[in-house]
Amino acid sequence: MESNRRNILRGMAGAALAAPALAQQALAQASGTNNGAAPTAPVNPNGANPSAAEQKVMADQHMQTMQRVLGPGLWGQEQIAMLVYPKFTALDLVGPHYFLACLFGAKVHLVTTEKDLAPVASDLGLAIQPTVMMADAPKDLDVLFVPGGTEGTLSVMARVDTMAWIKDRASRARYVTSVCTGSMVLAKAGLLKGKRATSHWAAREALKDFGAIPVDGRVVSDGNVLTGAGVTAGMDFAIALAEKLRGRAYAEALLLQGEYAPEPPIRGGTLATTPPPVRDMMAAMFAPIEEQFRAMAPG
Amino acid sequence: MESNRRNILRGMAGAALAAPALAQQALAQASGTNNGAAPTAPVNPNGANPSAAEQKVMADQHMQTMQRVLGPGLWGQEQIAMLVYPKFTALDLVGPHYFLACLFGAKVHLVTTEKDLAPVASDLGLAIQPTVMMADAPKDLDVLFVPGGTEGTLSVMARVDTMAWIKDRASRARYVTSVCTGSMVLAKAGLLKGKRATSHWAAREALKDFGAIPVDGRVVSDGNVLTGAGVTAGMDFAIALAEKLRGRAYAEALLLQGEYAPEPPIRGGTLATTPPPVRDMMAAMFAPIEEQFRAMAPG
């Protein structure tokens, strides 16, 4: 039994792990550049080390299933830029990143506002390594994404270079998006004028000062602008965006892969559902945040 | 109006931003080492730049409210170690990190399995900078946390140094915890024998092979072991852990701060709720994963 197990382990990398390779092959076929290379190490369900011919058969089977179930959504070539700036809220970005980076063929860029590719510390200290600087990021984006924060977000809104980059990329982007107070950055760039949008509850009403229409929604869509509410809304946002990019079946597959069937162990998460003592304490504590964002609006 | 706004902005860092300083002061008072320093820049709700005396009054008011609402849960000195290893799933860790790093006074360590503090690439490429190496991490932990993954997790389970470190820290930890297939790492270390635990749905049943009792639950608690299901279950897990560490009111505050009131835009996230074509495709794709984890069990 044990040696059989070891054989299984040695003989495969797992269909799930091979999936990106399969998708790449599919993409190559679709674009007419298939070089005929077999995908890496698909699995033989019987456990023995599969031969090259067996591998080819299994790869073809997986491919056919994926093509049948996911349709044209199986492959894509989206260019996705996620902005990383000092003291951003890491979860605002990493939630959506998980789902978007699982889109076969899509390319996700972590674009730093800083002068080199050194890791950028988030508001809670956790530092993430960017992949590209603003100047080197793709000019034409399918998705421009901005995460939120408090102090760091206010700083970015005051930076001429970053705001110019956002305006430029947004002018050609297929989707202009944010989670949490990232929408304040979009608003400051003049991208939300007359648009329905959301933000973290503590800042949302400040959107008005920038000419936007604040909406108390978890994910708000208006034209090519898609905004998510505070922090954990990034998950809901990402599923909604994935569905726009790749269709319902792909979004369902992502939901299952990320086991996104949330069950908060206690009630709350909104002002309306939080017990009054905690709600009042938090509302008082966060009240200055809205004022701070308001102060960034055009006079 | 505009100049008033600018004054507000200049005059304050915001109560929310000052909260850590307030908590630190509370902690100092509690431990009898208060040096009497005023917290940094609390807010004056009337918008003028507050004097030092006004700052002191406001800080005291905030402190009193927090102490009244949060009780002894307001402060703590937990040592929390989150393991970071090549090809871990970033969201498994960053979800819980958001909530745990918001516990005033707690210290969160990102412990790398590697030989230096270089950023560690996750399975989807996003790299996170660790803060400490295994040898230098605190010996006595309140929380030991292990995130999941596939290929990377299997590799860690085969590493003698990492498994020895986990066994050692777990032997004294107040809570031994995981999200997703991180529970496989705990299982491999012999920490789940006879314990009820969960994991990502694709791997969960493999827990049996390590002597654990697989439970189809979002968050599963058994003694000092707390495990979360796949990826996004890290949010539910973290709220449950925060409540254990700091009580209900603190957990409610975290829920509201992270706006954790999830609304997945489409139905799914479990095998039972995913439409059959997508469910069957994913189940087939992930089937080898369970076998791979099984192959790591003692013979």
C-alpha cells in the first residue's frame, strides 16, 4: 500500500497542478501557436506512472472537459494591474488576487508606487513584493485595481505621479476597480463623477464630495467601474469581476476552489447588525476617517 | 469650509489611527509601567487643532469607552507565529493576519522556513516578506498557525527541520491552528491524532490516514486545536480565534472593522451547492490532491 502511494506521488503532479499547463495549451491552440508540447505530468487515476501516450490521452480528456464546462471562458489574456502603495491594506488586495491569479492565461501585475521593487509594507506591517514599477506596467489594461487603507491611502491621493498614472491607465482600461477606500483614490482621480460606487462604511459618504453617488452595497457596478465595500468585500468583488471576465461557470469553479461559502461565527460586520455598544465605539473611532477623506476633495 | 477641512486634517491623525497608541497606553497602565506619555494625536471632534490638555482629555475618553466596551479583552500580549513557506497559499495567511494583527498588543511573526528573510513566493506568485527565521522565533507561542497549499505544503511535510520546529513550538503553544491544507502539516507532525479537524474539501478525508477525525465544518475546534476549511475559511477561523483570545465584543469590533458581512454574488463554494457540471469537473481535477496527501501518511 505504502509503495503504491509513493508511486502515485512520484508519478504525478496532480491534475489540478497541471491545469495551468493545460490551459496554456488550450490558449496556444486557440491562438494557432500550439507547439504540440505535452502538458506537464497529468495524473493517471490508476496510480501507475503514466506513459507519454497515456499522459497525452488524459491531458486531452481534461482539456475536453474544461472546454465543455467553461466554454470560451477557459482561456484569456487579461492584463490586470493591482496597485501597491505604502500602508495599503493587504487583505484588500490579496483577497481579489487569489481569484484573479487563478484565471488561466491572465497576467496579474503588482504595481508599486515606489522607486524600486522592494517589498511594500502594508498598514498592519505585512510586506508584499511588487512585480513592476508604474512606468513599466502595461499601458493597456483589462483591469485597473486599487486597494484601500487609511493613512497610506490619503498619502497616495496627494501624490501627483500616482494620480497621473491612475488617470492614464484608467482612460484605456476595460474595468476600473477598487476595494475598500481604494474607491477614494479613484474618486480623487476624477474617475467616479456621476458614478454609483461604494467604499468602506467609515468613508463611503465622502464619495459625494468627489461627485460620486455613494451606494451601501457589497459590490457596486456602474459602467466599467466596479467597486467593493470594506476589506473582506474583496472576495465578493473578485467573484463578480471574474464572472464579468470569464462567465458564470468559471466563477463557480473559483468559488469552489477557494471554498467560498462563508459562515461568520458571530453576527455583525455592518453598523446595522453590530450590537450598539461596539457599534457606537467603532463609529466614534472611525468618524474622523470620513472627514479626512472629505478634506481631500476639490475645494 | 475648505480651510476648516484642512485644519481638521492637519490637526488629527484620527482616533482610529491613534487607537494602537491608546491600547499601548492601556497596556502600560495594566502592567504598571505607564510612563505617562500622551498617545499620539487623538482627534478633536470640533475640528480645531487640539491643545495638549485637550488631547489628554480626549485620549482618556476614548480609553474609557474602549475599556468599558471591550473589558479585559482590550489589551493582550499574545505571541502569534504564522508559518511562511515556498508555494503556500497567500490568502490562507493574509485573511487571518488582518484580524490577528488588529489585536492591540499582540505580536504577529511571519516565520520563514527558508535560510534568510527574503520574500517567499506563494503558489500564485505573490511574495510576502517574512519577519523572522524559525530558529529566532519566540519559543513560547500563544498561537501557532500554518497556512495551506498543494505542492508547497507537500514539500514542507517532507522537511525534517520544519516538522521538528512545528512539533517543538506546538508542544508549548496555547493554540495550534491552521487554514486549508495547513491541517495536513499539523497532521504530519502528529498533532491531530484523535482530534477533530478540517481542511480544504479536496484533501479533508486524507486526515484519517494521520489518525485525525475529518469534520466537514467551516471552523473546527478540538481542545487547543483550531482548524479552518479551505482558503476563504481563514476569515471565519480568525474571528473564532479572536473571540477565544479577546472575547465576543472584540470579535464584533473586528467584524465591523473588516466589514465582514459576506455576500457571495453567486451560489456555490461547496460540492453540495456547486452546479453538477462544474462540481464534477473540479472534483475530478482535485481528486489527485487527496491521494498526494494520503501518500505522506505513516505507512
